[in-house]
Amino acid sequence: SKARVSADLAMTQVEDAPALPPPPPPARRLDVADSEGIADLVEDGPGRALLKSRDFPELQGLGVSPSEIKLVLFDAYSVDSFVGCLAAREAARLAGRGERSVHYEGVDRATTVEDLSIDVRGQVVAMVGVCWSLEAMHDLVAECDLLFILETHESVALELEQFIYPNVVPIVDPQMSAASLAWNFFHPGTSVPPLVRMLEDAELGRRALRDMAAFARGCEAALDFEPLFGGIRHDDVAFERLSLLLDDGRATIQRAVEQGRSAESEEQVACQEAAGRITLRTLRAFPAYLCSTAEVSAHHGAVAELLVAQLAARAGESYHSRAVAMAYEVRNGRVRVTLRSLPGGADVAEVASTYAGFGRRSRAFFTLTAEEWEELWLEPATLLWDVAVGSPQCLPLRRGEQVTIVHSGERFPDSPADEWSWGYKTQDPLVEGWIPTLAHTLFLATRSVPAPGVGVMPLEEGDLLVAYGQRGEFVWGAPLAGNNGAASRAWYPRSEGLLQPVGASHVREWLVARA
């Protein structure tokens, strides 16, 4: 029929027509600075777009709301986390539920469910800006009814990817601070207080708001925050004081900025003093990173930022991805470490996570005991004999010099019998290269063996041996009892387990004794 032909023709024309482009995105997007009335606090430039508020699709179909949370856990060391806890407390007060119905408790990364002052069985729990080890989290989830995790640290986000339970609701947003995220969560549809936004900018280190350098320097003194461990009452003086500071947010911001400006010269002195006593070291777990470390008592973040910038400038562009700074403070037998790296450089969040800490790629922290701190580092080895330059990549060293070994046991086709180590001069860490592994390895005989054949010497249990070369199951060396000269050198057996390396500290003691 004509109608059928017309329809077919129309369909053919539609199919032959070029595809229309998709509609453009909406021209208007939420401007957080305008909607929250803080446009005057924002620096001109792209930083304005970094301010963020969000909804929570994670709650859809859950059947449980934030108002049913009965226990809020926060990081006892973190102002950001405690402000997030205050958001929960204020929500309970405004809802008329009575703050007494909610329990608040300051914890740290090492806390477990057994350490809590309240029984969590059957409770709805929120962790705000804090997370435990996965093992401890498993125990918590096994007891509580539901667990909300409000986190913003990139290192924790990676850990939570493998933490999947039906009664766990992870809410992770690295573009926000824990306090701002908690304010959106517990106070939907309301503005985040200006002071919280300033604290967020300082926490993220992004400098999107005005006077941020001065504010970051002075906010600790302005807030006068002290670590809050254990359970705290809903009417605790710390809550009341922080609530007043938020209510008077603009004045609090101004006081922090003024105090920060006053403390600028003090910060500069602290940075200069720290730069004069740095130690360059290498972590056992991250041998590719070169760490500039300094002990400080204040201005930890500023000192660490200066140290990593100086290290990168001194070492050159090739070290930008390897440079790490650690400003640490020892207090009551524990070491609190602030880490910094260059933008796009070393991932210090991964470093912090390894030692039960938190962080973002270029800003992180962790805490451990003084004994654990000393165990983090590669121990310098002492050269047992002179190493001559054999190639441009060979590191020339004299007997008695110290070298930090980053990698050892490497073999090359042109000398397959020899093992090589890569390291740097401990006194000049930017001078690095290959050295023979035997040059820094002192061997201890673990048992007595007779001479296995002509031209091979016997060994007595406890003998110390300096080796200069190796072939198969034999080493060319000299016992320490000899004069360590060419005349005392001979072949010695090296069957499996017979010769064991001696610790670097024992080698240094031996050299000092013979000096």
C-alpha cells in the first residue's frame, strides 16, 4: 500500500541520516562557595572548583539512617576527625534525640574492639576519619549491627577495596576532609561551616582558600586541640569549646590567621634549624626512596615540606620520584612522623599505610614506638676492602667507609661468579653505584669442616672470614686471625649453610677494635 511505502521510505531516510551529537552537559554546576556563603574566603583561580559537597547514594535502599548511629569513633590525634565527630553530636542534639543516646570515643589505628569502653554488639557504628587494621575491623563488624566508614585518606580507600561485608557501608571521598564529609552526612542540605572549610583546605594541603598558609600555621594554637582518647561525654568541655569556635567561625579563622602570621618567623627558624641537622636514610620496606629526616617539636608539616623541596633541589630531577621527607617528634616513648613528597612523586600514603598510618599521596603520617622507629631503616654496612673503579657505574670506596646497601645479590653475564650490590655512600647519599657484595660481607663459620681437598683450607666453628672472590662452592679469602694480607689468603669451602653473613654492627665493632 502507499502508506506502507511511505513508512518504509521514512525509515530509510532516518537510518541514512547522520547521528545527532549527544546533548551538552548542563551549563550550570553547583558553586559551593556561593551556596555556602564563603565566596570571600576563596582565592581567585581554579581552587574554587575544588570545594565540594555531596549526597549519599550509599544510603539508598539501606533502611538505616545516620540518626540511628549509637557509637561514633574518631581519631584521637586529629582535629579534622574530631570536628566530624562533633557533626554527629550536633545532629543528635538538633534532632531532639538526646546526645546521651550516642556514645563518642577517641581511638587510634592500633585500637581494637576489646579496647572500647562500650559493648558494640547490635549497635550501629560510625568511624569518622579513622580506620583500624583489617583484622581489627573484621572483629568489629562481627559484633556490630551496621558499620558506616566515613574516610577521605587515599591509603585507606585502597585497603577498603578488599573489605566487603553486607553490614559495612564505606563512604570514601579523597577530595574532602573527614569533617566536611561528616557534615554533609549528618546535616544534609545545610552549609558546611566556614571554619570547617578552612580546616579542610589545610588538611588537604590544596591552598584554595585565602590566607591558607597563615591559617594552617596558626590553627593548632587557635583551636588548642589536645588528643582525646577513650569515651567522652556528650557535654564534654572539648565539644562545648569546639562548638563555640564553629559558631564564631569567622572570628576563629581571623585569630588563626593572625597567630599564623605572628608565628611565621618562628616557623622559619624551626625549618632552618631542622635543615641543619637532617639525616638521609633509607627505609627497609621502601629501598628506592631516599628519606630526609629531622627531629622537631613544632611546625612538622612546614619542616617536612622544606626538607623534601631541598632534597629534590640538591639531588636533581632524577630524584623527584624518590624524594621523601619525615619530620618526627618523640614523646612518651612514641614517635609521630609527618611525611611529605613532591606532587606526583613518591607515594607516602603507601609508606604510612605500611606502618599503620594514614595519608594522601604527598601528605601522610604514622605513629609507632621508638624501638620500632629504629628498626625501619637499613643499617649501613662497612667496607672490608678497597673497591676500585671498574666501570662508570662502579662505586669507588676505601676500606672502613660506610655504604647503605639498597639491593644485593645481582649477577651479570660478563662475571657470572661474582655478586654485586647497589648502594650509596652513607656520608654522601647522592653518590651511588655498584660494589662487589663480598666487599661488605663478613662471614661466620657455623660449623667445623676439614679441608675437603688439596689447596682448600679447613674451617673451625666460629671462624670469621673476609672473602675477596668466589667460584662455585669455594671462596677466596682470609680469616681475621691472619694479617689480612695477600699471603694469608686461600680457598675455603662454602657449602650450603656453612658461612653465614655477620650483621653490619658487628663488622663495625671489629674494625674499630682493629684500628
